[in-house]
Amino acid sequence: MIDILADLNPAQREAVEAADGPLLVVAGAGSGKTRVLTTRVAWLLQRGEVAPHEVLAFTFTNRAAREMRERVAGLVGAPAAPRWIGTFHATGARLLRRDGAAIGVASDFTIYDTDDSLRVVKRALERCQFDVQTLQPSAARVLISRWKNEGIAPTEAAGRAADPRERRVAEVFAVYEEELRRGNALDFDDLILRAVQLLAPGTAAQQKYARRFRHVLVDEFQDTNRLQMVLVKSLAQYHDNVFAVGDDDQSIYGWRGACIENMLEFEAAFPGARLLRLEQNYRSTGNILDAANAVIAHNRRRRGKTLWTAGAAGDCLTLGRVFDEEDEASRVVELVREELAAGLARGDVTVLYRTNAQSRALEDALRRATLPYQIVGGTQFYERREVRDLLAYLKLIANPRDGVAAARVLNVPRRRLGETTAERLRELADREGLSVGEAAARPGLLESALPPATARRARDFFDQVAAWRAAQADTPVPALLERIIAETGYRDWLAADDPTTAQARLENVDELVAAAHAFDEASQGGRLGGFLEQTALVADADALDDDQGVVRLMTIHTAKGLEFPVVVLAGCEEGLLPHLNALADDGGLEEERRLFYVALTRARRRVHLLCARARRRAGQRELADPSRFLAEIPAALLEPRDEALGAPSVAGQAWPTWREEPRRIRETQLAPAGAALQPGQLVVHPTLGRGVVARVEGEGDDLMVTVDFPEHGRKHLLARYAHLRPSR
């Protein structure tokens, strides 16, 4: 028998060998929580006092469940490993398959995914005779899901409805449940809700399983929601052995129902519970941990802990202040090349950001620099649905024969030109030997193939495209794109189409507009064909060289649970990280700080922080203030890198002042000499050397100078920061 405790540190060993009873292990990032959890299971089994079928372990991902099973099997042997290790949803389904008949759930039920449940919602709307234009199916589904996760039944939902819209959704909810029953189906939320109903206190199933499972273990406890907590309590009611492992400082899923109170109020839920902390970190350097500790200490709703390492202090975190998102992306390329020169591989560098929309500029820069990259846990920017929709409009304007583009946007946003109409148009085009666009341009052809009302709607669509096509010669690409968005009502349609994803998709629309502005500036008014060619090349994934590794791009949410040698954190600005929507309440702000903490603690060796002085929002360049979280990092842990803008060293200023009075500081750094610069003029920058002024725009504090530097390429500089002087 192997000594499974041999490689544990004292705190880890104390947790593994803890006596029976409820125990909360607050495990900091990189402190070995997975090792503790799996070793705890193996230790329970190795003692011989617990049988494999008496151990139940919950995880949040199938990957985590698979890893736990493999690790435990490696410690105690496959035959002795527990069979009840799985996600909350998988375990709920297993319980219902076995005993669901007690609450009217047949063992052969079907599980509906999101698309399936949305179809059922649509049928329920039809049965209730509600117009899908006034009550969007996706919006109704979101509210129904929220009610289910709060344990609210249709009748209770009707009584709680706050307005006429919620009352209508409550009616739909009742019909939706009837449709599920008729189809012998459960949706994803039901797998937890119905399991909780099955295991209600005093029921035969609750007695059966609460007595059977002598030990209940929960991974990532900070991510549990209210119903999952109820499920854990039901299963642990008889033996009272709950072993929960989590990190409240990494609770970043409040927006999808995760309840941090489950950790903060653990002792109230399980009287007599004990608390242990795992604080020794085996991942990051001392300086990274000190920075993370300093930031998260500003949160009030937390258990409290201090990560430490027996390893080296390592490098300071670098802080780069750049001009805008394009300059930020160029800086990312420089940082990647620095790391490659230092002996690391591309795959060792990961770029993190708060929102998916931020990847656009980063992808463009990496593609131009021929640095292979991969979007992890998301879709590449130019492959996202809303981006492809708008690019399809532009393609149809540039090329009226593009039938693929026409088919994509014919009914986007919805204009009652569905699949039947699209098929008839395709048949008409084939019969005439024309493209759909050409057929639509022939007088009378649409009217000959479609019912009168449908033909009028189709004619209006193609006439609108023709009007945009006629205007493109005199309209800059950004203005043309904005016109399409406005005249189609695309933003309003996105907001109504799916409220759960609307904000992220609207940010992607704004980022595409920003890309068009960046193209317009860089090409000095380039044509639509050039923009479409640029986006097509950037979106081409064929150039990725997986054998040599790729730079990874991902959101901070996606990065949770992962670790990397080097982390570049982009967009450290107020309104982005912390996000604008989180600034209204303390709870939201604390979750944003936890996101920042998660980003820092993903890194093993180095962290590079980037914040822009300006960033485009919906095509408009707006000044941006550094994130307040940067001000919470001790200046001694930061290495400022502001040379590209010629700005004073941030570390030389008092950080609170730099955070709280950024506009006053910027005003004192005004460089009036910039107002005299002219295109074509030779200038000298303090660190970039000689260059040629390409463009001067704006005035006062916002005077911007674009300069071409032979060794550094084109840079966009705020005159008051740049400290440019004429070259002799």
C-alpha cells in the first residue's frame, strides 16, 4: 500500500486526515486543492472504513470529474475507486433515472438542451397566443430558467410576477412544463430542481441516499448555487460529512447564479463545521502572489487568506500604458517576441481580457505579425455570428452576386422572409440562370415567384441593399457600416433576440465599428473591398502552425482553473476591468476584483499589465482611466513601461493620486508644442527616435499626432504626452 500522504504539506495533510463532520477547506489559487480532494477520497477508502459506493463527489465540469476519477484510481486502484464522481447535473440525472418515478419522472426521460427548450418555449407561446415580437422566446426562456433555479413553480411565479410581462411569461411557464411532461423530457435546469424535489426531507429517496453516502465531497464550492446547496444538504443530512473545497476569492460566476454566501455562511448551514486554509502556493512567484494578495485584500466579503510561496520572488509585474486598443495589440506582439527571445515558446504566453470583443484588435495584430494564435473557449472575432452578419451585408454591397451573403442576411434582423421564401428565391435564380441578387434586380421577377406581401418585403430588402451600394463610393467604410446597423435596427434586434448574450454581442458590433475606423485611419480612407480583404485574411485560420505552438487568447472567465508561464492582461481600465455594469453596487465591484485576482494568479513566472489611454466605443475614441485595481498593487511590485508615449513613470507618482485624479494629472502633462506640428514634418521622439508626421487631428487636450517611425512603425500619439520636437 503506497503512502498517499507522503507528498502533502502540513496544511494539506491536516485537511486530508480531518475527522468526520462538516469541513470547509478554503484553498487558495495554486495551493493543491485538487490533490487534497482526491487524496481525501483515497484516504477514506484506504482506511477500509468506507466502501466505494458510500462516497459521492461533485464537480463542475466533466473534465474535472474524469481527472478526479483517474487520480483516485491511481492511488487506490480502479476496482476500489468510487463510481459516484460526477458533475451536479450528471449526478442529478443519475438519481432521477433510478428513483424519479417517485415524483412522476419516468426513467427513460429525454434531456432537452438549450435549443430544444427554446423550441418548446416557442410552442408554448403559440398555445398562449402571445406575439413573439412582443415577448421574445429567448427572453421568456431566460426568466423561466431563473425561476427554476430559485425553486419557483409556475403557480408561484404567477403570484410573484412584478409586471404584465412577467405574468405572461408565468403563463408560458405553465404551458412549457406541460409540454415537457407530454414529451417525457427534462430541461437542463430540471436535472437539479427535480433531484432536489426527489430528495426532499423525509422522503424515501432522501432517506435512502442520505444513509448510503457517508461522505459527500464538493469541488469548486464557491460556484454552487442555491439549489445545489440544498441538494448537498439533503444528501449529507444523515451522516453530516461534507468536505467542501473552494476559494471565495475566485467566485466569479454570480451572473449565472453562483452564490458566494454558500462559502461565507458555511457554518450556519452546517452547525459545528470547521474551517481550514490552504495558503502555500505552488504555482506563482512571490511578487505575483504579493500583488494578488494586495488587490484582493480590498474586498470585504471574503474569508480571508494570504498566499505565499517557498519559491523565488521572481520578476516584477510590468505595466504598460498605451495609446489605444491598436497600440495595445502592437505592444502584445512586442511582449510575445520578448518572451520568445527569452527562450519561451509561443504556447507559454496567454493573453487574457475581460470581454470577447477585445480579441479583435489582438487577433489583427498577431495575424499581421505572423504569430499563430488560438481563441480558447470562444469563437474567433470574425467568426462570431453578429460580426459575420454585418460583414455579410458589406459583402453583398460589394458583390451583388454573393448568394451566401444574401441568404445569411435575408431575414436578419427578422423581416418575415424565412426559409420558404429563401428557397423560392433560390429556385427562381436557378431557373433564370442568375444569382439571387441579379434576379431581384430584374423588374417583376420577385413578384412572379412570391406572394404579393412577401414579394414587397423582399423587394424592400434588395432595394435597401442597392441604396447602400450606390452610396458606398462616397461613404467611408465606418459610416457605411453604421448606416447599415442603424437602418436595419440591428442593435435593437440583438438586444431583444437573446437578453443573456445581448451585451457581449453588442460589444462585438461596437468592436467591428472600431475595426472599420482603424482601417479607415490606417489606409487613409481605404475602400470597402480593402476592408473585406483585411478581415478575410485575419479570419483565415489556415496559417496557424499548431506544431510550433500558438499564443492563446481567452477571457478571464475561461482561464479560471488554468495556469500559464506568462500572462498578458489587456484592458486594465475603468469601465472594462472593472466592467461598467459592475460599478453600481459593491457586490458587482467585488466580483470584478476577484476576476482581476484570478487573472494574476493564472501566471507562474511573469505578468504583463496593459491599459490604454483611449479606447474606441462604437467608433468614438474615448479617454480611459487606469483600472482602480492597478492602484491597489504596491508600486514596488511594478515595472512601468511607458516609453512609447513618453509619459512620466507611473511608479514615480503616488498611486492613489494617479488613480483618483487621472484627468488632473493628464492636464499637467499637456505638450503645447504639438499644436504646431504639420503632416510631412520630421520629428524626434524621446525613445522612438526620428519619424515623419503622417497626420494631425483634434485640438487641445485631444490633439493626436500619427507618426511613422522607420524602426517602430506607425504610432498614434497624444501630443500632450508625446514630447515630440522638430528634427533639425
